[in-house]
Amino acid sequence: MIQLTATPVSALVDEPVRIRATGLTPFQVVSFKASLEDEKRNMFYSQAHYRANEFGEVDLEHASSLGGDYVGVHPMGLFWSLKPEKPLKRLLKRDVMNSPFQVQLKLYDLEALPYSKATSAPKASLTLKRWYVAPGVTRIQVREGRLRGTLFLPSGEGQFPGVIDLFGGLGGLVEFRASLLASRGFASLALAYHDYEDLPSDPEVTDLEYFEEAANFLLRHPKVFGSGIGVVSVCKGAVIGLSMAIHLKQVTAAVLINGTSFNFGVPQVYRGQIYPPLPYSPQLISTNALGLVEFHQIFKETQVGASQYFFPIEEAQGHLLFIVGEDDKNLNSKAHAEQAIGQLKRHGKNNWTLLSYPGAGHLIEPPYSPLCCASIMHDLKMYWGGEVIPHAAAQEHSWKEIQKFLRKHLIPDVTSQL
């Protein structure tokens, strides 16, 4: 009897799953197909073809895919190779507390590769639940003064390392990374700063004092270690995260994913100090053959000799973790990180770490998330970049490193052996 099993069937999205098929004919060729419907009824699909061993078994932990959406041994390939049925859709979990993503897994018989199609009825099927929050994590809406966001607290007594989680131009309140961080033991504040509730859609300035209020709010919480907080940030959020690390003594660790070493967009202000945005070259905005917009070269000309726009990164007292996707098509984040590190080195600073990933794009997310290489944002067809397999590897590796980095620098008396 053919059986399809997954261990565990219900898990956090950053946990691996072991998928096996048994009861097949020796050396039978089969196709695994995965599908997922998001909260907006968009469908995502993936498939991979395998040959059973002499015992009639396929174990994705050891077996090599012969074709489909990936080739080779990739135990979680069916998850990170999911593609939208409609182009330019990004898989984004909004309701992290009340429902998981449900992944439908089906096993089909294939007579030959690569031309035969799967029969209409699967030989076996099952449903996997992929959660963004662990049991016992609490979600608290934050409306204190002008602060808007959500605080996620891990289960259990005692104090936890505190982290502010920032996204970029997407706007609104994005919670999926903060809820996962809380599931891993961090008190995480998903902080909105534009286009949410009474916050402006297009703010004229970025007021760093708003983020200082958020840092103080988090540090005051009785369940947060009072020695300092961390920031996890991407794109425009990483620009703010870097500036927080420079100006706010409360920030002792900053994770900066695909950002810049200077301000861009609108002026940034802090206690009367103004950081004007670095001008860009609109003629260097490009559109590729698929009609997707690429911004990664727009500072190529203006960054030369623009030292007056660079943040005084050498003033950061905390630790900086730069995470770079070398195939980022939205920002030339590798060049920006290298410029920042060069500035730190010239000042004799060694409070930085660089993780640079060939083949990874702009949207480096928690492990096993599908690569979103392009999507529509603010009516623009944005090209984010990334190659599926190296991007997936970057997500899996960086997520572990982010947690190690934060624990090392936020938990009192934790040694570097972590």
C-alpha cells in the first residue's frame, strides 16, 4: 500500500519536514506536488520527480530529484520552490496567530520523464500545517503615544532579549518575522512606521525619535532584558536600523538585511540633526526584458564622492550584522555593505560581521519561504532578484546566524561559544 508521510505534519515554518513515500514498486518514478492557498486566495505550486529505491521508497532527505522545479537532494525543495499561479504575487502571511498556511502534498505516478503528465488521481496525499507562531506566544497590540505595532512575547516566565523588527517600503504592519522570533525566544516588536492606521502613507521625513520611543518602550517592559535591544531590519528598514545603532545607546545589536550606508528617500531627522537623502540618478532605473523595474544601480554615479551623505557608522557602539544578497536587483547592497565596512575599518572598528550570499536576492526571509524574485509594490512591477536554490540556502543559513548573533549580544553573560 502506497503511503505518504511527513514528520512533523504540523510545525513552525522555519522547521524542516521529513517527507517519505513507501509502498511503491522498486525504481518506480513518481511526482511529488505541493500546493498552498494564501489568505487572498492566490495559489502557489511546486513539483519534483523522484525514482524509488530498490525497496520502493523515496525519502526526500536522501533522494535526488530528477526534475521538476529543482534537481538534486533538497529535503525542503517543495516548500522553497513554490511559485505563484498568477505572476508577481508574493507569499506573505498576514494573520500569524489564528491560522497556519496549509500545504497540500500529493503523490502521482509518472511512467516516464520528462514528457508524461501526472494522472488525475493522486496515489496518496496529506496536508501539512505551517505555523508562524509557537504555542504560548502572546500578541499584544501597541498603541502607546504615537507608537503603532505589535509586541510578541514568548511563552514562559522570566526576561527575554528584546528586538524591534522593521520592514521597508512595503508599509503597514508586517508581523510574520516578529512572531517567528518570539517563537524562538525573543520579545519582538513588529513596528509600523508608515501607511498604517494614523501613520502617514508618505511621510515627509523619517523621525528617528519615533524609533527611540519604541526602543525605550521595549526596554521598559518587565519581560525584556534591560541591558539593550536588537533590531532586525531589511531595505529601508535597514537604513533606519543602522541609524538607530549609531544614535541610540539602547541598541546593542543590529541585523541589517540588504540596506544602504546612507539615507535615501526622504530626510531623516534626529534631535535637530538632519540627514538628507543621497540623490539618485533616475536615468539608471532600468526595466528588464520581462518589464520588471530594477533600481540597484541608481546610486552608482551619485555615491562616488558622496561621503557627506554617509552615516557616521563608526559611532555605532553596538554590533552590526550585515546580510547581503549578491543578486539583489533592488539595491546594490553588496557595494553598500562593503562601503560601510571600509568606513568602519578606517576607524579601527571591528564591531561588524558580514554574511554575503551569491545568488540571493533582495527579499531574504525566514527558511523555506519561497523565493519572491518579482512582485507588484505601489503599482510598480519590482524585480527583487535571486536564484531559487542559492536563495533558499541563504535564507536557511542566515536565519540561524541572526538568532546566534542576537543571543550573543542581547542576553547578559552569554558567551561567544553560542
